[in-house]
Amino acid sequence: MTRKDEIESGEQSRVAFNDLMKIAELKENPFRRRICEVFSDDGSGNLTFDDFLDMMNVFSEHAPRDLKAVYAFKIYDFDQDQYLSKYDLEKTVRCLTKDNLNREELEMVCDKVLEEADLDEDGMLSFIEFEHVISRAPDFVSTFHVRM
């Protein structure tokens, strides 16, 4: 399909996930696959130009904390159920530690996170509870960005 055909049909070209991995900031990020899935409008990880601009906007140093919090939550919500369950926390910790914790250590970290952040004690974090955690992390905004 030519660019003219795409414009006439309303379809947009997509940059494949594998091509996006050539961007150093994504290639080194342990959440690279999840980031691309969250920002792709179809969840495939392949981004349209608009998807790419949205991603760059959120990861900009100038993006507001609230916007960054929304997307951080989406990235960590692997099962997309609008909560960070123990499953999501385990996957997040595995990404952050490059899967270097044994099962007992992983359980301990996830249990500690829930003990500290699960205010309603339902065994998972809602967005409000996640936001509360983020509000106590002064470096969140400065670390949740990509320099281009």
C-alpha cells in the first residue's frame, strides 16, 4: 500500500516493534515490550506515528506527573484489569531485577509492596493507591522519561 492509498483509506503505517527496538532508550528499558503495547492503539506493540508522538509526550521531561502516573500504571498492569495484582507486581519486579530474585525473594518484595501500599487491604493496588505511592517518590517524574 502506498502512502497515498493509506491516506485515502484512513489507515496509518505502523513501525514494527522490532524496528522500535533500534531506539537506544527503548532497547535498554526492561519494560520495552510493555511500553510499546500500551502506546499502540491496537495493543500489538507496533506504533503509528500518532502512537509514537503520544509515547514521546508522556516520556518527555515536561509531561505532568499525573499523565506519567496514568501511563506508569498501565505499563505495570500486565493483565490489564485496572489493578496491580500480585501477578502484576511479580512481573514488574522481574523486569526491574532482570529476573535475578529467587521465588522467596520475589514473594517477599511483592508482599512488602502490598503491605505498604494496599490501603484497603484487598490484595491489589488500585490506581488511587498507586498514585499515593508515586506521590511519595520525589524522583518519579525525573526518572520516568526518555531523552531523545
